[in-house]
Amino acid sequence: MKSTCLETVLTWSRYQPDRRIDFNGFCVTGERGNALVDPLPLDEPDLAHLADLGGAAWIVVTNFDHLRATAALRERLGARAYGPACDRARFGDAAAAIDAWYESEADLPEGLRERVSVRTIRGGKSPGEVALWLKSEHALLFGDVVRSHVSGRLRLLPDEKLADKAAVVRDLAALRELPIEAVLLGDGDSLYRDGAAAYAQFVAELMA
């Protein structure tokens, strides 16, 4: 895991040669516990680093396709895993890796819900996926629907993978009200600075 300019956010990646982008996992640290978001596998040095940080109390999954290493890390770390209720039907047998389902931050443990707000994005490749608003960091974290194939530029999931593009754009446009400093991406290069301008331009292009 590597540190970022957001003091409470660490990230680690795996390069995907077929897509020519990184897939990313995140660790959000806090005094009342640390949370992994859409975690990729962690090697032993990273697990040791995480142990030095106090381990992980929770794992948050934003959509079924980002279940990734949740089952193995839940068992290894003794963490409690939370999955998005809006995408629950797609989990099937993999639902065994999830301890509880969430629709809003009210469904998350107190130490986590004081840190994040849950925003549902409808119309993607599933009935819904979750974007997380990290309150103190002023950061939007997306799993799948927003990504980046070129550093510094945000991109929507391809049209052929969207069930209802208009619904996606409406939900993404509603997030412009947030005081965005950073846009963190499960797929592609995250934006750690000047997020508001980049996000506003991204949404404007979608609505043009």
C-alpha cells in the first residue's frame, strides 16, 4: 500500500494489461477503525503494513464486480464485510462473504458512518452501485461507473455496459453539489487534487 496526499487514504493497485489501466483498492484510516474499500489481494508486506496501522475493522464493497479479495481478507483480518443492497441479487453464492447489506450510511457501524456518506448510482451495469463520499477528505470514491483511462481525465463506463445512461448521468450530476477535492477510482487513475473542476467538466460533457 502507498500513501496519498489524503492523509487518511492509502491505495494499492494491480495493472490490467488488457484494459491498460490499474485496478485499485483503498484503505481509509480512522481513530475508531480502518476500512478497506473494494480490496484487491494484499501481499505479506502490505498485510504487515496494514497490521502496523491497526488492521482493518471493516470491508466495504461498492458493487458485485468489486468483491475482489473480500472473502480472503475478511477471514484473514477478522473484518466485517458490507455489501450494497442495491446489487445484492448479483452476489449469488458469493453473498457468503458479506456480513451485512447497506442502503445508506445508517446501515454501517457508527465508526464508519461518521466518516462516509453513501450515494447510489442507478442505471449502470447493475441495478445500482454505490459511490462513497469521504466526509473529512472531501473525496468521492467510485467503484465502476466512473473510471479513468487517461491520467487526469474522468470517463464514464462504456455505453454498451450501461442499463440506463440517462439515470446514471442524473445521479452523477447530483453529486456536483459536494465540495469535491479528490475523485478516487476503483478502475484507472484517481484524481487527488482539483477534483471539483475535473468532475464538473466530466458531468458537463455527459450532459452536452
